[in-house]
Amino acid sequence: MRTTLLIASLLALPLAAHADAFKLSSDSIADGMPLGLKQVYRGFGCEGGNVSPQLSWSGAPDGTKSFAITAYDPDAPTGSGWWHWTVANLPANVHSLAEGAGGEGGKLPPGAVQGRTDYGESRFGGACPPEGDKPHRYQFTVWALKTDKLPIDANASGALVGFMLNANALGKAQITATYGR
């Protein structure tokens, strides 16, 4: 029994060490810091730029065949959070998105698909927590996937995309920013 546990522990070490190598960075947002007005929604009483942040990632796990990006607010007073952005089917050779790539007229790589946000749009939707709430957390996550493509389209809900991402994830890296008003 001890030998089996030791072998299992030793086999898990390289995976854990490699998972730590998967990193997400941004020129637009910073982990633990407030979002700027560029990443705030324009509508619902908010007056932001509604611009998706620049994102770059490196150190993806071996076997990665595609990437996906999500932006999610777990603090939204909905009982199920709030999906601000889902992008899937980013080719494995893509390691960054320019600022604004998720907006109208934004440039995503060929084949990439943006799902429907909780605003009802298939593009980036910035932060817009209720006035007076404590600052919300906005989790920007890049997912390394074991499949080339997920079978989703522009009408896919955040919950559906999240289900498919969790079923196909090899790893993920995250930046959590905040915003309150």
C-alpha cells in the first residue's frame, strides 16, 4: 500500500510542477488590482469602454490542442455568477489576444468562437456590479484543452461553455481583478 502511494505521489510531481508553468499575463489588467474604465461595461448604468483586455499566456501543458478564454464574476448577485466573456477554439499556436479582440470589430484568430455572455451578446461584456456592492472579483482564465474544437457557437451560454471546458481541460491559468462602484 505504501509503495503504491509513493509511486502515485512521484508520478504526480511532474504534472503538478508543469501545471505551475502555465501562466497568464496582461498589459491591461493585473492580478488583485481594480479594473480600469476600459474594461467596464457601457450600459446597465455603467459608463465604461467595454474593451476586452490584452492577454498573453505561456507554459501550456503537453498535449494542448486549443485554448479558450473566460471572464467570470462569481460575486454577481444571481445565484450563478455572471459570464462576461467566453472564447473557444483558439488554435494551439495562438498565445495572446490583443486589447479589444473580443469587441465589435475585434480581431480573433480564424475559427475562434465567442459564446453568449449574460448580457445576451456574443462579445466581451465589461464589469458592471450593482452600485454599493463590495467590489466584485473578475476571473480572467485561459484554458488549455485536449481537443481542437468545442462544438459551440455564438448562442452557447456561459454554463454550457464552462461545462465543455471542464470536461476537456488539461490546465488553466488565471488573473483575478476587482471592480466596485
